[in-house]
Amino acid sequence: MSKAINLEIPLKRSRLMLLAVPMFALLLSTIRVTAADDSPQVIEIHAKKFEFVPAEITLKKGVPVKLKLISDDVAHSLVIKGLNVNQVMKAGEPAEITVTPTETGDFKGDCGVFCGVGHGKMKFVAHVVN
């Protein structure tokens, strides 16, 4: 006498698993992307006699950005009055400041620490757009 094997239940479970695994993987990837999007963009700005590199950046209104400021030679600072930025940079010690622009426009900046005869040439512009 031969016994019939009921394969209906295991097939339903395997089909369910075939759907569940990719959905779970998609959920995990979405969580990772969301977490990564929560951290502000980082823009690295170098100061050296007698310039900022880059000398211009573009930011979005309402979007936080972390400015990583690095002095390549002597003490400098980045002062952007319209964005409430006034950060000193010591040579070899990166400084960070987070900025969230609330208005659009072009905001001029300069070095706030006298750094030599070309100090007045250290100009910077932050463009803030919608």
C-alpha cells in the first residue's frame, strides 16, 4: 500500500518565504538609507595664506550642512555674518560647525584672524538656494 504525501502545505510555506525574504531585505535597506540621510552633508574647506579652498559653496535653504574647516598653515577663521558662522581654525586641528541656512542669497565671508600681509584677500561666498 502506498501512502500519498501532501505537499500542499510545504509549498505554501516556501512560496511565502520566497516573498518574505526579499521584502525583509528591502525594508532593511530602506532603514539604512533613511539613517544615512539624517546626517548632514559635510563640506571640507581649507584655509591657507591667503585663500579659502573652495572659495565658494552652494547650500540649500533649510538643509543642515556640516562645514569641516582645516587650516593648512597658520591660525585662520571663517566668518560669514549672514549665516552666523564665526569659527577659528588652528593649524593641524580641524574644526567643525553645522549651518542651517534660513534665507536665500549670497553670503560673503572672510578670515577673522590676521594671518599676514595678504589677509584681506581671503574672501569666501556661500550661495544659498531654494
